[in-house]
Amino acid sequence: MTNCIPYFLFLFLLLVLLSLIAISYYIRGMVLSENESEHKEKLSATLSFIYVSIFAVVIAVLVFMWFLVKGTPYEGHLMEWLNIVVRLMHITFGIAWIGASFYFVFLENALNRTDNVRDELAGNLWAVHGGGFYYLEKYKIAPKEIPKQLHWFKYEAYFTWLSGFSLLFVVYYFNAKAFLIDPNVLNIAPLTGIAIGIGSLAAGWIIYDLLCKSPLVKKGIWFALTGFIFAAGFAFFYSKVFSSRAAYIHFGAMLGTIMAANVFFVIIPSQKAMVKAAKEGKELDASLGKNAGLRSLHNNYLTLPVLFVMISNHFPSTFGNQYAWIVLAAISLGLAGLKHWLNLREKGQLSVWVMPVSTLLLLAVAYMTAPQKLNKMSHGTIAFAEVNSIVQKRCVTCHSAKPTNPAFPAPPNGVIYDTPADIVKLKDKIMQRVVVTKTMPQNNQTNMTLEEREIIGAWIEQGGSIK
Ligand code: HEC
């Protein structure tokens, strides 16, 4: 009977959704019969209301379902699908946000500012895309009359942040014991870890915003240096509190929060004030646009480091390094440097050292994270039986067709070590995860010793065969 409950819940959810849609159509009919000029605004307000309520219902039902299926085989399944849905949303909104932001930086850098430009314009640009010709004009300040239809770019940023924040819960917070916390780093309670994680996002924004309001903001290079030192401090802090992957993700989430908060607290309010002033025919406060532009520029430099963090979970040689936080800080600096070079290039400015120095920095990280040479005979000739017994003891609780670890209803990433052939087949990956980066067993939950890692490493160096 309890097995049916999740399906009843799905049915319930479907019903709620359907009735909300029916209500929306009903309200739409009523709104449409009202005054023509107002109906559009009212309609969009009504629809927003309905969307928000649908969203709230979905969240409520999901939380309810999670409590119901906790500890059953459905838990892993529910989490996996939540992960798929939220991650896909996060990537899609993120692409829309970063794509638009890259596009506008490109526009700004590539504007024709000299050739036949009307007095009130800053520049214009011809483009061809998707089989059509486009012509754009940028105003120096604002047009004499603000057009009725004015496109805003903000929801991409808000939804990217909201979906990213939800993903933190789906991946790290709901199963904080297994994914967020590594007792070998710091043994804290799951709730403490979650509070530190969320609190640090707010702290990052507050520190950055104070920096932006200090006189330092006028001194470009010193501001950048101070910002970098703070960011590196966060990387260090996270590496002392969370599991290595969670540390990386929180670093990215902290920078991403700064970016989204820049849009929410500074850029959009400034633009609103500018539009309002223009509509009332008042003098425009030039500092508003300048400030928004500066925050936008900061966001531009943060994009590549954040994007790196979002894919870093696939690369254990980075987060698995002994000095993972230095690797993270150095890669972020190198990528921000590359973005700087791209910006200079789009503006047609000559830069000699930015690109080589950034590339060298990134190459240095690749060098620094390279595996150290093993002494393959330090433990004599290794028999496969010895390796097999280590793997059975340390890995198979999770990596088996039927894992006994309750956190993993199915073998993680489909990796199984039930038979000798399974082990030999994956020995390169074992080398990378167990010997080089030491990122397996996950958070060393099965207490693998250094000696066992050396034995497995030596076995692989000696050829890694079953004989
Ligand atoms: C507590 C559970 C757990 C234990 C114990 C564990 N792993 Fe894992 N393993 C995971 C999880 C979760 C993942 C997927 C996430 C990741 O790649 O870090 C994974 C992924 C891997 C991968 C990456 C597969 C890929 O697709 O890249 C390898 C290789 C691996 N484990 C090897 C091992 C070995 C070898 C051991 C024993 C020394 C071991 N694991 C012990 C949970 C565990």
C-alpha cells in the first residue's frame, strides 16, 4: 500500500496543475472583457500569479513526497529526476543569461561609433543572423521618448540563480551527510553545514557590495586584486569546511550569487530609475548608468570562473588535489584573465602580456596537478587477490549491482566492482580516483588507508592483470 502513495501523489499533482490551468483560462476570459488598454497588464499579472502558485504547489508536493519516500528505493529515483529537471532548467536559464550578457558586451565593443552616426546616438551596428538583417542603434543617454515596448533582460538571471539554489538542495543539502560533509575535513552536523553554505552566499555578496561602495572601486587594479584575495579566501574557507566537490560548487555558487544580486539589487533598479527619470523628463543621473555598467563588467569577468566550477565536478584532478583551493583560485584568475584579453580584443586594443600570462597560469595548474611518480616496486610484486580484497572491502558497499550503502540505491555512475573483470576493465579510472586524486572512496567513507592506495597503484603500474 505504501508503495502506491507516490503514484497517488503524482496524480494529485496532475489534478492541481490541471485545475490551475482551468482557473487561469477562466480568469483570462474575465480580464479580456475589461478595458482594452489595461487588459494586457492585468492578464500578465494574473498569469504571473498563477505561475507562482503552480510553482509553490509543485515545491510543496515534492517536499511532501520526499518525506514519504525517504529511506525507500524511491528516494534515489525521486532525487535523480529532480536533479535532471532542475539541472536542465539551470543550464537553460544560464545559457540564456550568459548568452545575452556576452551578446551585449560584444555589441558595446563592436559598435560603429564614428561612421555616419546621428548626434543623439553612441553608435550603431549591422548584423546578419538566421537569414535576416538586423540594424541596431545605441543611444548616448536615452531616447526623447521611452518606447512603450521596452525589453528587459532580468528573468534569465533570476531563474538561473533560483534553479541553481534549488540544485544545491537537490545535490548537496538533502543528502548532506553523503555529499556536503566530509568528516575527514570537518566533522559537522548536516544542518550546520547547510547553514554555513547558505550563510556564506550572503556573506560573499555583502563583502563584495561593501567593496564596491568603498573608494577602492575607483582604483581598477587594486579593486581587482582585493576582490581576488577575498575570493581566494572563500576558496580556502570552503576547502576547510566541506567535501572537496561541495567546496568547489559553493565557490561557484557564491560568485554566481554575486552576479545575480548585481542584476537584482543594482543593475535593474538603476535602469528603472533611469527609465522613470526619462519618462518624467528629468535630468538623468549619470552615476546610475555608470554604476550599473561597472557591476555588469564585474559579472563579465566572473562568468568564466563560474562556468568552470559548474563543470569542475567532472574533473577530480582539480577538486581532488591536495591544494584544491589554490588550484581553484589559480584557474579562476587565469580564466578571468582570458576574458580580459577577449574584451580587449573585441575593442581592438593591443595587449601583449594578458593572454600569455593567463595561459601560463593555467598551464602551471595543469602541471601542478599532474600525478606524482610512484615507486612501483615499493610493495614487491602485487597479487591480484590482494587488490581484489581491498576493493571488496572499500568499494563494493557502493559500487555493486546491489549496493548495501543505503545512500546509493543503484551503483554510482554505473560503476561496479563485483567481479575481477570489472576491476581490470576500470583500472585507469581507479588509478585516477583512488591513487592520484584520492577522491574515492567518496569522502573516504570506508576508511581506505594510504598503504592500500599505494598497493593498488603499484599493481596497476606493474601491468594490472588478474594473474
Ligand atoms: C560511499 C560510496 C562510495 C564508495 C565506498 C566508493 N565510491 Fe566510487 N563513487 C561514488 C559516487 C557517489 C560516485 C559518483 C560521483 C563521483 O564521480 O565522484 C563514484 C564514482 C566513482 C568513479 C568514477 C566513475 C566515472 O564515471 O568517472 C570511480 C572510478 C570510482 N567511483 C571508483 C571507486 C573505487 C575504486 C572505490 C573503492 C576504493 C570507490 N569508488 C568507493 C561512491 C562511492
